[in-house]
Amino acid sequence: MRDDRINDVLRAVKRENRKWGTPVVELLNEETPDPFLVLISCILSLRTKDETTEAASRRLFATVRTPAELARLTEKRIEKLIYPVGFYKNKTKQIREIAKILVRDHESRVPETIEELTAFKGVGRKTANLVMTTGHGLYGICVDIHVHRIANRWGYVATKTPDETEFALREKLPRHHWKKINQALVTFGQNVCKPVSPWCSRCPLDGDCARIGVGKTR
């Protein structure tokens, strides 16, 4: 894909996405764009189906809304609220410890830099960028497996890992797309540009996508 086509390509993706729902983490974050809740819901979503994440997040946030409230809960109580998210026991320890650190070291405020956010155990750049963009309204590029796969499939970047993709996009993606590219490509990747056997026959980007790495299509 030619670099100068990115604006038109992302407009086409967003038009296509109107047929589908908003990804659950984005939906939750739009409803409650609090940096702390964004951070916790993103952690819960890792390796977990959308419907499970949504239900667990709503149960937890009906009980706690601040780091201090979460830190006061017992691990057993948190486990019960977030079950059956993936690795719920580990995530219970993780989010409770993050809550305690926020209270102790940050006056219950979620940091506003990638470096500070990734200092928390288990928080990677994907989660940190989502907190930056959705929670704080600052610029960042949240790169998950969908963004990484699709940007490489298009030929817009040539990278091996999501972190490499993030830095490559920071170099060339127009800044006004940074905050929303994750939501756009997650929805597109879940419904059209799937990891295996993508729906190329219904894709609006036939003339732009290089189909790098694509084998069987539908």
C-alpha cells in the first residue's frame, strides 16, 4: 500500500466498521473514560473473550471505582467478581497490587507517561497506550495483534512484533489517526481482515492491500 493512501484506507475501514459493534474494551472505556477503569478493564481483557471481559468489568466496577476501594478488597472477593476471565487468579494479584501502588506512590492518580505505566508489573505498551489515549486523552498508538497483523498485511509497515509496529507507525502514521487506529483495526480484524482466511471478497481495500502473508481467502 502506498503511504499516501492511508487516509483513504482508514476512512474506508471506518465505513465498513459501521456494520459491526464496538469492541467491548472500547465500549466500556467510552462509557467510563476514567484512566483507572481503563487500565483495569484492559488488564482483564487480556487473553479473554469480549463477552467475559464485559461481564467481569461491569461486576467489578459496580463494586469499586477507585484504587483505594480496589486495594481494600480481599483477593478472594476480587477473584469472585472477575471470574472467569483468563488467568483470573494472577490478574487479581496484579490489579490489587497496582491499586496499592497508585494509592501509596501516586496519590491514587494513574500516571500519564508510557514509561511510568509500563513500570507496573504486567502492563505492556499496548495497555499503556490505551490508557494514554482513552483514559487521559493524550496521543499514543495502541497496537494489538490486529493492528500489527493488518498494518503488515497492507504493506504499510514491515515489522516482526507489535512493539516494532507501534514505533514504525509513530514514524509515519498521521497524528490525527493515532488515538483511533486501534478501535478501527480491531473491529475490522475481527470481522473482515481475520487472521486466517480473511474475507477478501467483501473487503473494500482490494486495490490497496498488498495481502502480504495471506494464503487462503474467502
